[in-house]
Amino acid sequence: MNINSAEITEQITKTASDFVIQNIKPHVMEWDEAQHFPIELFKQMGEMGFMGVLVPEEYGGSGLSYFEYKTIIESISKICGSIGLSVAAHNSLCVGHILSFGNNEQKQKYLPKLATAEWLGAWGLTEPNTGSDAGNMKCVAKKNNDEWVLNGTKSWITHGKSGDVAVVIARTGEAKAKNNATAFIVERGTPGFTAGKKENKLGMRASETAEMIFDNCIIPDENRLGEVGDGFKQSMKVLDGGRISIASLSLGIAKGAFEAAAHYSKERYQFDQPIANFQGISFKLADMATEIDAADLLTLRACDLKNQHKNVSREAAMAKYYASEVAVKVATEAVQIFGGNGYTKDFPVEKFYRDAKLCTIGEGTSEIQKIVIAREVLKGF
């Protein structure tokens, strides 16, 4: 593994951390409790280059590598997983799909607006009854001359209500048939494209999650991404990058929870000494630190391979699976170290605890990651 951008990454880390402390930290609980999605914040992050991290400069992006992308998501998520999740979904899913599979005209039209957060991006694969079973989608697009007519509902969509443009994967063939889905770019304001229910979530409450509804929505064929029937294959490639995003998000949450617990263990006194002196607490911290480092290295390996444009399905799935499970475990142990205080909203770990669970579900559950990992591992035997 060759991390040759350490100096740039260090600068990005400081820039991102300073921005988060100044612009996000003071509002974390306010946004969480009100389920407020702070659109104005994303405009600021667009100016900072955080919304087009991987987009080449020729399309208005920052032109950085996955190492810098990882550190931006991680730095934000150490303070607020909700904002980290939204930045990740915008960058790796909507922007990532257009960047990877759009033609030059599509890239020129959409990427500059997305990279600067003039437009916010959404990505629609999941449906009410088809999460992992994407081959059985009910959202259907039918060809009509030089247009497509889109009907159906996408659910659990980050920015499903506020997104200005969405990449939508719809079934264009028979259910469960091979190569039966196609990806389309759909702009907000297109007749027949509306927002549905906004979800009331356990965690990640400041990241908007809502339905996207399509009722005889007319899409020009020029908005089709790639070839007809390639939508699912494209999505799997996009999700490889998305899993690096969720691994980075998980790491941020885990590191935030660990740091809070470590500081608290030095400040909280029982029996005339800090609780960090007790083996029951110090061993918890040792386990937390070790597992965070292991998750970090798995994620860095996936970033390195992605930067080299190599197949990263196995490594991204491993990083996402392990880092997300570590985030849940570390957040749980952090609450335990805080004791009764950890169960209150006066301290940060209860939010890390609520936010962490999404990481084991979104962009492929832990069980799906195991399927991917097993499939990739068994190829060699």
C-alpha cells in the first residue's frame, strides 16, 4: 500500500476539522432533535471543495484522491455522522455515478453544479420492497420514441426531497432477468417527479431520507447513463466506492466515540481515582483502539486500490463490513464507559450510538457484505 499524499492529506484534515468545529459542532444536537437538514451548510462545503472531492478540476471539482476523500468524510463524521453521511452520498453515489458512467456532455452539464453544491445530488436504487433484491425492482422505465416514461417509487433516498438532481436506476427489462435495469439522470422539477414520505429515523436525523415518486415522468434518452441494461452493473461499481464512503463514515463515528470515552475516563473519578485506572475500563479502551486501527488499515487499502483503478469489490466490502461493525461496538462501549451520563443527551456518545447502526445497514447490510466477500474470496479456489 502506497500512501504518497501524506502532506496533502494532513492539510485536508486540518482544513476539514477546522471547518467542522466552526460550522457544524455548535449545531449538532439542534439539527438532530429538529431533524433539520441544513442545506445552506452544503453550499458552504461546496465552496470548500468538499462536495466534489473526486471530481477532476476540469469539471469544477477538487481533483483529489480517495485518501483525501476518506479524511474529509472521517473528519466530519467525528463530530456529526448525519452531515458525513450526506456528504458521502452526494460524492460517491450521485456524483460518482455520473463521473464513472456519464458521457462528456453529461459530465459537462451536471458535474460543475454538483461539485460546487449549486445542485445537491441523490441516488435511487432501493425501493419499498426491493432493497438487496434489486433485480426485482418495481420502478419501471419504458421507451417511447426518444423518451422514457418512468413510473414507481424509490425509498430510503438520501436527499430524496431536497436533491436537485438524481441518478435513478429503473427496470427496463423483465423482472429478475439479466441486465434488466438502466440508469437515468432526472432533474428536480421534471413533471411527474415528486418527493414522498420523509423518514423519522433513530439516528442520522439531520441527513434527509425520503421517497422519490415517479408518475409518468418523461425523461429524454440523452439523460440515459450508459447502455440500456447496464444499470445494475453500473450500480455495483458505484457501490464499491460507496462502501469506502461508509467505511470512512464508520471510522469517523468510531473515532469520535473513542476520543470522547478516553477523555471522560481520565476526568471521571470513582474511589478517588480516574476510572481509566481500572482494568475494566482500560481494557475496553485497548480493544476499541485496536479495532479502530484495524478498520482504518482496511479502509486505506481499499482507497489505495481505488486510486489505482483496480477491482476493489472484495477490499471495499471488507472495509465497510468491519468498520461499520466496529463503529457500533465502539459506540456501545463508549456509552458503557460514560455510564448513566452516556444515556443522556448532555454528552455526545448517545448520538454516536444512534448514528452508528445505520452504517451496518446502508449501501448493503453486513450480511450482504459477507456474501460479496465470500464470493470474491472463493474465486481463488
